[in-house]
Amino acid sequence: MQTNLTVKGMTCGHCVSAVTEELKAIDGVQDVQVDLVPDGGSRVAVISDGPLDEGAVEAAIDEAGYELY
């Protein structure tokens, strides 16, 4: 299953790494693909075994230091 997110505040490769690491820590997440858009809304695709808990996704993005659009 793929969940598409838009994350604001990401500007570099370190940002991508931080968001990827936090999202991969969620149970069931198999892969994270990021299309970085500096100074805009970066597109993040989360591949998982099934539906993701929205609260866990929001907490992971927040922990990485960014915000969901």
C-alpha cells in the first residue's frame, strides 16, 4: 500500500534522511521515497504492509522537525 504525503520545511539531503528514518521506524513501513522540493512541499511516498496510523505518521514527521501540509 502507498500513502502519499506532502511535507513542508525540507531543504536538503539531511532533511530527507531525517524524515525517512522516522517514517521507517513505524511498524509496517517497508520503504520511503522522497521527492525533495526545497522551499516548498516535498512529496513523500510511504510504502507499507497496510494502512498507516495517521497519528504515528504525524508524530514521525514532527519528531524529524517538519510539518505535514
